[in-house]
Amino acid sequence: MSIVIDRRLNDRNKSAVNRERFLRRYKEQIRKSVSDMVSKRSITDMDRGGDVQIPTRDISEPTFHHGQGGDREMILPGNKQFSPGDKLKRPEGGGGGGGNGSGGDGQSENSEDEFTFTLSREEFMNLFFDDLELPHLIRNVVGDVREYKMQRAGYTPSGVPANLSVTRSLRQALARRIALESPLKKQMAELKTREVPPDDEIAELQKRIDRVPFLDEFDLRYRHRVKVPQPISRAVMFCLMDVSASMTEDKKDLAKRFYTLLYLFLSRKYEKVELVFIRHTDNAQEVDEDAFFHDRQSGGTVVLSALKLMQEIMTARYPSDAWNIYGAQVSDGDAFGADPEKSRACLTEQLLPHSRYFAYIEVPDDPMRTSPLSYAYQRIDSDKFAMSSVTHRGEVYPVLRELFKKEAA
Amino acid sequence: MNALEAGPLSTGAEWTFELIERYDRAIGDIALNEYKLDIFPNQIEVIASEQMLDAYASVGLPIGYPHWSYGKEFIRNEQMYRKGQRGLAYEIVINSNPCIAYLMEENSLPMQALVIAHACYGHNSFFKGNYLFKQWTNADAIIDYMVFARNYVMKCEDRYGHAAVEEILDSCHALQSHGVDRYRHPAPLSADEERLRQREREDYAWKQYDDIWRTLPSRGSHDESKNAAAGNYPPEPQENLLYFVEKHAPKLEPWQRELVRIVRKMAQYFYPQGMTKVMNEGWATFWHYTLLNRLYDKGLVDDGFMLEVLSSHTNVVAQRGFDQRGYGGINPYALGFAMMTDIRRICENPTPEDHEWFPDIAGGDWLKVLDFAMRNYKDESFIGQFLSPRLIRDFHLFAIADHAQDEHLVVDSIHNEQGYRRVRQLLSQQYNRDGQVPDIQVVRYDHRGDRSLTIQHRRHRGRPLGEESGEVLKHLARLWGFTVRLHTVDEKGKLLEQRETRGT
């Protein structure tokens, strides 16, 4: 009378569409959370999900219901010492749980002020990319593992003739022949030992033995190959930043997004990506990520010092025949005297020949003015070099467009 | 009776499909033949825990239309479940024909048997027998209707955009608790009919539209203008706000009306569940307890099985005191189970007190009395009728009066001779819908003038509306499209306050 059905194999993600709607509706709040996370996290740590908090009152659904005040009685269980007429202090915050009776599924107003939930890695990355106004084609390049290598993975009974494995197929055939023929042969041997060998039976058996084919279709074995994701090799990414006093927190935040995007791109492409942080004022230092983004320095600006340091580190630790070298420079464009020209020369002659790509973004105070550094850099003619002036997050991506385009093609 | 009685059906905690069927047969045999329960056919579905989370989010229905609030619910549950703050319900059962019950894959065999007894025989017979369910829901049609609703909502999204559909649904959800008929019987519907009627309504509206009618001088509308002059449309106040919106909102497109209707139908479907929480859970708990004990008596299950069942049962029916940690109101399972068991006790072993309080049923046939109670009562009346002094003592129930003009809360009555009737009456009122949902009705639709809508909130014992009312009013104004006024009156009808929101 009852039917028992196994539904475990049914689709498990029925609520995904509703979840997605929820995320879309509260995109602004979630984006703010994501933005906070981006600034708190390390570049190398960006590539995962995270917890998002939304104030509960923002997502509550209003209904007509009774508020505080007026007269009512409540029934509570568990009386120990009360007698009729006892007076009690009103509890702080009022309400009490007593009156809730059979109220539907209970739109319980829990005291949680924040609605917390976890974004998956994809959701997080999507919001991050949204922020950078990254085109969808590029998201795939940055967001997914795209390089594959074919790798052998045993044998399969089906495939194209080119992959036919002769040895395997013959071995299979041999096994099959032994399995099918041996009982018949045994029988034959037994018949032959009889005093009067029954010829017709022997002939019949011989026929059956002959009918076993030498090679049958299901003996065939093909070499099986599968695609395995394969990052190419290793790369090093130099992050160069001007940290003189004119670089504000906003500019650094922009810079961080720029570095992160490049890093994500590289970490998809290469098995191993090392980061080198070089900050400079009038002299350059190699520092760790935290110091890079958060320490303040004072002093002048000599861009060349950073490029020189990069070159030193390159020759000492990252020979260009063993490493793919990427450079990413952020500055507000201030440079004085001969520095811009010297930097340009150093970049074109020393660095670019050994690099895969070098991107420069400028975060100027006044976007209309051409800074001395960009004036010099504009004359670099190389398809390994890209530069742009950026005042808003959405403008970060175009700097890397050429690089991504090449890879996406 | 049969060969199975030779020994236990099985031992050990692992379940298999074959065992589930065997237990179902054994339980069904007792339920139907010994206790004469009347049920819909059962459809038992085994699901994984993620699927249970999905089912939670869609308020227990196997299918629903997409909306962000379900996503919120899903995320909330998932988060709590992952952090271990909350376990999942062992079962979900759907009031449909056949009656669909979900069993979770993680449950042990005794738990599966408990769930089968609880859902497939307890809830199932309640759905089939209780007058509210009979009157307000149509078990044959609900799944079909949800399929229709889902497809319709998704079609509208394609045609008019997500945002437009979401707006309407949000507004309807805000008014959901005021989208319920309490006193009329809706015609049963099937998905096909519903679709047909929807198309007809739409076609009719198209066909009737003819610009020329607008230019005719009105002659025949004498009656209406008289009515309008008197200013009393609708002639009687209407308590079903969503219904009124669906039928009369001046600006809604046909598809928007259909969405209002879908939300209203859903609210109506869940209405009996809200009215019978204590009874429904009490009934189901009573039966899983009774049926499984009977299995044990017949020697079909062993001690280990029974221990696990009882430990789980005890957790379900635990009632914490108001001052204990984890107190979350009166537990409907505990109260319901205690009352059902108590009715059986009153029938089987009445005390002099019972004879005084329940002369009709004391010493009667408990099966008949329980069946009668299940069929003809809802929580409010069930408690008003059957809560015995003995249970009031067992639960140590007491009443607190919270009156606005008193500085203190006052203990109104306790579990003593003078208090029994008062406690029982108050508890019964606590399950009265009026105590939970404010009384708000449409009193005037100025359809000849500025098309404004006036709704009236009649304060119940001076209790004001919650702070969110302004928001809800905005939602109503969005659906209505013109000005919406909210009048608050006291119990005698004196106007206390009015609020107004302009439509867009």
C-alpha cells in the first residue's frame, strides 16, 4: 500500500536558484563585505570564499503583527513559587516567549543582529570580478584552470584506430581463446584416449574449436588518454609601488586589486607563482606584503631605484631562462629631473627583454595632467608593455587587457 | 496473526529498502486493522540531508516558485546545520494525496520506523480526517497547483523581468497572513482547470476592452452611484486583503493579479496547519508512541530498538519550564502528546475529578473519543474542551497578566482549584488566531473618487500594531497603485489614529 522511493540521486541543489536570487537582491551589502575582505586578505589568499554579514533588519520581511503594549495574558509552564496576585518586574526588552503559541512557522525574531553566511569561492570571485568590471571571457581565463595536458590513463574497449594497442588486444584475444578452447581441448584429449575414438564427436569438437576466432571485436583495446589540468611552469611577479606620502589608502587599495588580478591570472597559468614586493621612495626596498601595503614612508621619489632593485633580484634569484617574469608597477606618476628618462631606458633595455609582460598603472591626483613618468613611459614601444591611468576600479582591467586577450585567444 | 510474530523483524541499526517496507507493513497492519486509522496512500521518499535542507527552504513543499526569501531561509538553515547549531528534522510530511513523507538517509532503522509511524500514519490520518484540512485544502491538487504556480511565476519572469515579479511577490508575502479566508469554502481546483480559468480571465478582459464604452454617457449605473454616494463599497468589511486586492486593485495587470492569487492560495493552504499545530503534532506523536509500543508488545522489535525510539521520543516531548535554558514557548509536541495520552487515560482510568470535568467521555471508548476530537477540533477549541486539571498540574501552568496600565506583571492564576478554568480558557485563547494576527479589514474603496483604499485595524485589547506596519502599508500601496489609508480604531470603533501612504 505504501510506495517507497529512493530520491537520493535526485538533484540536490534545488535551492541554488533561490540562493542566487538572495545574493542578487543584497548585492550591494554583499559587495561591501567582499570589498572589506579584499582589503583585509593577502593577495595570495584571495582565491577562496568567505563569510558575509548583512544586518538582519535589512533582510527582514515585514508583516502586520501585534507590537508592544496593550493588555494580554500569557500562559507559561513550570511554575514553582508563584501564587495568584504576585507582582513581577517587567523583564528588560519585554515580550517574553510566552505568547507565541501556534504562530505558523514562527517568523522568529532572533536576537541576532547580523545575518552571516558563507560565500563559495565562485561567488566570491564573481563579485570580485564584478567590481573590476572584468569581461566574462576573461573571467574564464582568470578564474579557471585552462591549460591541459593529455595523460595516459590505462586502456578502454572503445576508441579510434590510431589509439589501438596491438599488444593489449592480442593479449586479450589470447586469454579469450584459452578460456573458450581449453575445456573443449580437454574433452578432445579425453575422447582421444578412449579405445575407440569416436570420430564424429572428435570432428564435431574440432569444428567448435575452429570456430573460436583468433581476434574478436571485444578483444580490442585502445590506449586511453585523459585531460589533466596542467599549469605550465613557474613565474615570478614583481610588484613595484611608490609609497611616498602622496600614495593614499585609496590608491593603495586600487593597487592591491590590480596586483591581485594579475596574481590570479598568473596562478591559473603557472604551477608556482612567487611574489616579490618592492616599494620605493627615493630608495627601494624589498619587503613583505604586509609592510608593502601598510607601512608609511616619507621621502622623495626615485623610480629608477625600484627598477634597478628589480633587475638585481632578477639576476640573482630569477634567471629568465628558468622563470617567467612579470612586472606590475603602480605609482602616482611623480618623478623628477632625469629620473623618468633613465627609468624608461632601464625598463626598455634591461627589464623588458627578459620579461613576459610589464604593466604600469598610474593613480594620479589629477587625471587630466600627464605626469612626467607616464610622459616618458608613453614612448615605450613594446607589446610586452601596457600602461594606463586609473582612477576607478573598473579601469584596472583594461591595463591587462592585452595580456589577457593574448591568453584568451 | 502471521509468521512474522515468531521474532523481531530485524536487529541492528542499518536500514535497507526491504526492511523499510517490512516495518511499514507491520506498522500499517496495526494502525489500520487494530486502531482503524483512515489514511491517504503513502509515498515514502528517502532523501539525503542536503535535500532535506532544500525541502525546508520551500516550506516543506517538494516544489515552489523561486523567490529570494526562500534563498534566505535556505542559507539560514544551511549555516546553522553546518555549524551544528541545529539538527535537521527527522521527517517532513506533505498534506497531499498520496501523502508524501521524507525519510532522511542518515536515520537509523528505529528512527525510520518512528518516522513512518509518526508521519505516514499519524500526520497522514490527521490530514485526511481533520475538518479544517478537509475544508480548506485539497490534497489531490496541491502538487499540481504548485507545479502550475512555479511555471507561471517563471513564465512571468521571462516576460516581465525578475524585478517586476519580485516586487509583486514581496508585497504579497508581506500581506500573506491577511490573505486567508476563514469562513468560506473555496471550490476545489486542479492545475488544468486553474490554467484554463486563468486564460479565460485574461481573454475575457481582452475581449471586454472596447474604448467606445468609455465615451457613452452612463445611464444604467444608478445603483452603483447610489452606493458610491453612500460611500460604502465594499458593503461589508473584507478581511481577506489579498483577495480584495486581486479582485479590485485598479492598476494591476492580469498577470500581477494571478501572482497575488498564487500567494493567496499558498497562504490558504498553510492556514489549517497553523491552526492545528498542537493537535496535529500531538496526534502524530501519540500514534508513533502507541504503534511502536504495540510492535514491541507483539515481539516484533527488540529492546535496543525500543530504547532508541524512546530516547528520541523523550527528547521530542520535553517541555522546559519558562525559566529554564532553551525555553522556547510551549512545545506543541509535548502539550499535544500529553493531551492525547490524557484523553486515553480519562477514558480508561477515570478519577473522580475526571468524572466531574469530563462526564461525557470518562470511561468511554478512547479510540472513538480521540477520533472524534481529531476530526472536529482545532487547537483553540481542542484545548478549551479537553485540557484537564491534571495536565495543568503536570505542566505547572500559570497565567501572567501584562496590562499596559500596570507597572508590574501580575500572576493571574495558577494550577489550583480556582485557577483551572481560567488557565484553560487563557491557553485556549493563546491559540486563537485573533491573538496572533491583528484584525485588519478593508472598509472602503473609493472607486468613484480618488480610488483610495481604506483599511481598518481594530485594536484587540489595546494592542497596537508592530513597528513594521508602515513598511507593510507601503507594500499594500504598491499593489493597490493609489493611496492607502490605515485607520486604527479601538474596540468600540472610535478612531484613534490614521496613516496614509500614496501609491506610485
